[in-house]
Amino acid sequence: VQLVESGGGLVQPGGSLRLSCAASGFTKDDYATAWFRQAPGKEREGVSCIRRSDGSTFYADSVKGRFTISRDNAKNTVYLQINSLKPDDTAAYYCAAGPACVLFGGLLRFDVDYWGQGTQVTVSS
């Protein structure tokens, strides 16, 4: 199983980015894909999740309203659209695959079976 992220880069505050996570090697269709981010000196944070089966989406409270997760099952790709970027969004963004999306107390809980290698997002003027 392989997850490959792309789409990161340097963007000015207020700008937008779309991250992609291309998956390969899965032998089952019923799984979920989540996006995490990790800023320097901080713990990795789950930000969004989508179920492959029905497209249900889940967002951590910290990003709700600015982040949109979507999927293209034909391409085995999950996207994360990030709008109104802020310097606090600067982080390495990782996608991950696992069995289910769970939100608890506004936080995303996700048991990770596979990680991608990450893509860097830097928000700076």
C-alpha cells in the first residue's frame, strides 16, 4: 500500500491550496482516508477524514469552514482544499488510511494503518 501526497508549497496568507493523496495497492474498498498536519514543535493533528464507501466527511473544529475534503474513487485520490490560509496553517500535511473516521469532542480520532510521506505547506508573505 502506498499513499503519495502532492500539492504543497509556499502561499501567501489568504491564499488557497489543494492537496492530493493518491493511493495504490489497496485490496479492499471499505476504508477511510484522513489528513493530518504537524507544525514544528507541535503534535500531529488530525484535520479531516472521508469515507470511501459513501463519501461522508468529518472535520476537526479547528479547520471547519476553511478545509474541504473530497474524493475521486476512480482515481483513488483524496483531495484537501484549504482556503483562507493563515500562517498557523504552516505544517507538514500527511494523508493516512485506516478503517474509520471518528469525531470526538471536535477532534478527529483515526486509527492509522498507512501513512503517506507528507507535503509541506508554508503560509508566509
